[in-house]
Amino acid sequence: MSKKISPVKRKFVSADPDKCVGCGVCEYACSSDKEKVYNPIKSRIRVVRLNPLVNMSITCRLCEDPACVAACPRDALKQSEEDGTILIDEEKCNGCGWCIEACDYGAVALHPEKKVVFICDLCKGKEKQQCIAWCPEEALDLETSETLAQKARVAAVKKLFQEAMTPAKEEKK
Amino acid sequence: MLGYAGRILRVDLTSGKIETEPLNEELAKKYIGGIGLGMRLFLDNSKPGTDPFSPDNPLIVATGPLSGTMIPTGGNGHAFVSKSPASFGIGEAKSHGTFGTEMKRAGYDAIIITGKAEKPVYLWIDDDAVHIMDAQHLWGKSSAETEDTLQKELGDFYIRVASIGPAGENLVRVACILNEKTRAAGRCGLGAVMGSKKLKAIAIRGTKDVQVAKMDELKDFIKVIHERMKGPAARKYRTLGTPENVLVLNALGALPVNNFTYATFKNADKISGEYLNERFVAKIIGCNSCAMRCEHTVVVPEGQFKGTMTRMEYESLWALGPNCGVDRLDVISKAMDLCNQYGMDSISAGGIVGFAMDLYEHGILTSEDVGGLDLRFGNYEAELELLKKIAYREGIGDVLADGVRMAAEKIGKGAEKYANHIKGVEMTGYDIRGLKTAALGYAVSFRGADHNRHGAYAPDVKGSVDRFKAEKGRGKLVREIEDMYTVIDSLIVCKFSRGTYYDGFKDLAKYYVLATGVEMSPQELMLAGERINNLGRLINIREGLSRKDDSLPYKIMHVPIPDEGVSKGAHVTQEELDLLLDDYYEVRGWTSDGVPTLEKLKELGMEDLADIVEGK
């Protein structure tokens, strides 16, 4: 029990949308490390660009009571008590895709050849997550729900007091 | 041969025949990929003298051996090649973003499109499955609308689309081919070639793996380049971006204003890169695989055009701004956005508007000729209106849509003196009257007026040569940069990354070897660069171009810069141009007519193309 981490302290990979430029280096870092090929559809993190201003990479959020685990009819998925990652039993998984449908973040994907699902495992055994290590914009980092909430609060207050935060710019107008 | 997909796709729109063939590996090594391989495939699949709008004129799109990999800027490019309806010589244009990446994963090094469809169609390439689809519902739409519609219809957000807008459909000779809404294969009017084939778009999805020969070593090298990209070599692109040039060129008296009437702009501060970044740039984004990010996305903050969002680079800013006497960034942003909506090369489009304004100011075009538009320099409303007329070939727009060279021929009355073009392709934003190394580079560029075939403005602007002087030695300078640039466009990596290759061809050869597993020394790669420049030349010779076409616009040669300051009086005389050309041809190993000799072709392993130069 000593190793078990409380859900609010679980660290997952998160992108800062202000910094993310949608370059997809994280996808290449992931697929080349995990699969020895360059192919975004084999990456555990995916980029979404809605328009030039809206870019973000998304991967597993290590949810509490994860929907993917609940959805699996074959008990192929379970959540690691140690770090919250989703463990996949490739023998049991038959690629039905219910977990893909259940995930609110699109963080589960089906391997095109192996026909089993794959999910971010935080590069277990490596010194650093490869997407974080390679991100040229330093937009990716390990976050917890606590640190994210804190950042959101700061951003919200900044926005509320935008004018007071940027007096210099106001004067220039 | 890893890196390459190993396959070429052929589509004939007349017969509907679709087939694939293996990539010729010898050809691939000799011509690399991108524009090199594309131009060679063009040469082998076309007949001399074919009209650019004939079904027999092939339109080729090529990726490079690095496309689809993690190599920064190398993963994402694609090149279109065809006979240009503007120059009637070789036309090539690259674009970046993600289209080339997807094409490589679909498993194609090149796509050769011939024929002409009866009704509007688009090409849907889903890995190995290739379909010619009805596009009547897309005809008339902008590239952005086309992309959104196709992603929705085909049901995949990650499908990539390269398409033409109304200008391409209307055979406007400056039409471009856009992908991801703001990225254009802009120059040489290749969008009109696509339009002539009734091909609205190429939609592509690739799910295959891209494998490289030495993954671990390649990643180590990529890490090195990533670090360099954080340093001074990429500073400009990461900060102010190319619009930094506005004040730099203005200070040098090399910023063309009012269709090359002046070389300095009194309101340069209002359109500077500094001002743009301060007030307009909302975010700087990056292409696939890039570790630099350069794409300055602007959002107009206030006024009539509030909310207009577009990408902004120096060349477009210049063409649609100072070249037309316009000093408002909101207008320039709107004009840029319109060029994207219509699918026109913003450089040439701005060149044409400036040309029309010049003719109007000199009474060569009257108010009646132009449908009542007040085409004085600086009238931004008239500029926006004229862009539309050109795209839809309405009124005077129908004449101007053929580019400044053909329009001047039609208008007569000395209009050619105001037509700033080389080989029928409109000038770009450097006043080369006082940049004489660049002047040579522009004159000999195989795709017509262009700064991106040679980058020969660099020694002039940096001051490593006397920029007002034409002298021997400039030929060598131009040749060296040209050979590097053709390699950059063939691999394909981004020109903005050129400064990060500290060891030049050695670095680029390393990329090639690690990705493909094929041996390639820096010297061999340099030779390939030379080979590709000769190839461009050979195609132009086959199409009837010669020394006389290595010329400069009338104003550059006959109207000295009038502005007070360092550049005053500068222009390029015929004598100077001849000296520069002779010097260049000599270092190229060409005859005094600019024709590659048989010995040169043998040295480059191009004996198979000797028939083109025989008797010339």
C-alpha cells in the first residue's frame, strides 16, 4: 500500500494550449519510441488543431473510476494502483473498441496490426516521458488535477483583471 | 531504400485509369525527391511545346525522402511541378504543413496526374484505394471550405486536402494550390493547371508506417538540430518572422514601393514586423515535425476588418501593402485572406494590382477601362475589389488574370514598361536595382522572378559584397546558393531551417543517409543540387527559353531608384547584366547562350538528356 498514490496526486501528461503549436513532434516521439516507426496513428498522444489558434495534444488523463475500464466486457483493462495508468491485458483484449467509445478524451486507440488497444503508460521504465522530452515548445508536462486547477485559477484571475495586469500595453494605445 | 515510399501513383483523369509503379531507385538517388524528382518526372512524361492547359500537361506532386519522418521541417513538405501557364517554362512550388506527411504515409513518393475530367472531380487517396470522385458540389468553394467539407463527408478529421479556389477554376494564371487553409504552393500559377484538369482537390489519408534506416542515430542528430533551432539560426522566424524585412529593406533603400516606383516607404513603421507582432500576431504555430515554428497567425484587432484571421509573411505583406501603396496592416491582412479565399498567389496578385495602379496613374488604363475603380496607389478599397475581379475574371480582371506580362501585351500603349516580371512570373519584394547579386539570381531563376531559387539577396543585404556593383565572382556566389536551394527543395526541408545546417551539405547528406540507408556523400549531394539546377535549365531550353529570357524588368534596367539615400540612382544596365550572365554561365559550364554543354551533362550523369542541347 505504501506505493499507492491518491487520485488527486496522479501525474499525467498535459499540454498547455498557450504553448502548444500543433507540430506533432510528440506523436513522432511516441510512435518512434514505442513502435520504432513514424506514424501518428500508433502514438499514444494525439494532436488536435481546430484552427491556427487552437492547438492541443491529448493523451490519457488517468481518470478516477476510468470509463474505459468499466466499459471493457472482457476485463482486459485495469487501473494501476501504483500510478493510475491503464494496464492492458493483450491476451484478453479483442479490439472491440468499447473503451475507445467510452473515453471522453479520445485517449484510447486501436493498434492497426495487433488489433488490441493501446494507452499512454507514462513511458514506464524510462527516465522521462518521450513526448515531454521532445516537445520543442516545452508545452507538455506532468500535471496533477491539483496543479491544473491551480493554473486555471491563476489564468482566470489574470483574465478578470486583464487591464490591471498589462498597464504598459494600455498606455501604448 | 527506406525513407522513400518506393511507389509512384499515376492518375489519368480523361480515361479514369489509375495505376502505380515502383519508384526508379537510380532516379531517386540522382534527383532526390521534391522538385528534383518532380521535374525529372515532368520531363519524362511531357512533350515539348505542350500548352500548360492541355490535358497532356502533367501535374506532379512529389514528397521527399524525409517526408513523414520526425526530421524538423523535413517531415512536412510537398512540391507541385508542371509547365507553368505564367512562364511557359518549368513551374514548381512547394508547400508545407501536413499534406506531404500524409502523402508519404499513404505510400507515394509522387503522383502524376494527366488528362482532364469532363466534370469537376476530386481525387480521394485512402492509402492504396484511389478514387476519382464527383466534385460538382465543391466547385466555386474556397480551399478552406473544400477542406472542411471533405473532412466531414469522408468522416475523418485527419484527412489532408490540397485544393484550388475559384481562381484556379477560372484559369487565373497566378492561381495557387492551398493546403490547411493558409499554406500555399503559390508560385508559377499551378492552381490554374489543376483547374484546367477540372481537378478541385486531392484528399489524402495515409496510415502506413514511415521507416528509416537508422532510427536511433537519426534521433540523436535530430536532437542536435532541435537545439540549434532554439538558437540564433532560427531567431528571426521564432520572433518577428519574415516581416522583420520591412524595416531592414527600407533602411537599405531596397523595399519596392508603388510597383517599383520607389525603394523606400514613408509609412514603413506602420507595416513593420515590429508593429505587426505588437498588435496583430495572435499566435505563432508550426508545421508538422517542425521544432522552430514560424507561422505568424494574425487576427485583426479592430476596425472594418476586425476578426480577420490569416497567416502573414513578408512577401505577401509587401506585395499587397507597399507595392500597392497601402500602409494599413488590417487591409493587408484582409487582402491576404481574400487571396487565400480565391486561391491566388498573394505575391503575384499584389504584383498585378500594383501594375494596374501604375498604369492607371500614368493614364494607360482609364477609369472606364477599369469599371470606374479609382485605382490610385493606396486606395485599399479598390485593391480589394480588384483582387476579386481578377479571381473571377470580371471586367479588367479578365485581362489582368493572365499576369502582368500577358496583360501588358494586350493593353499595349507601353504598358510593358510597368510590368515587373521575369519570364512571365511577377517580381517579389526586393528592389534588385541596388542588390546586384540578387539581380543575377532573379534573372537566371528557372521558375521566373523569385528570391527563393537562389537567396542571393543575402550577400547583398549582409554587406559581404558591394551590392551596387556588378562584377565577376557573383556567378559563383549565385551558383553555390542555388545548388544548396535545389537540394533543400528536393529533400524537402524548409528554407527557414537553412541556417541550422552549420555544416551545409554534410548535415543534409547525414539526414539522407540516416533516413534512406543509401550512401550519399556531401559532394554527391552537392552534385545532385547542381544536377537539378541543370535539369530546370534543360526543361526551359526544351520549351524554347534562352539567354534572352534571363532578363530583368524594364524598371530595374532603365529607371534609376529616385529616392534620396544610399540607393539613389541604382539600376542594372544591360552591360552589367551581360557581365553577370557571362560570369554565371561560365561557372555553370554552360555556353554563352546559357545552354549546358555535353561535357557538363556527362559530368552530371545526364547524358540521357543530351538531345535537348544538341544543335543549341
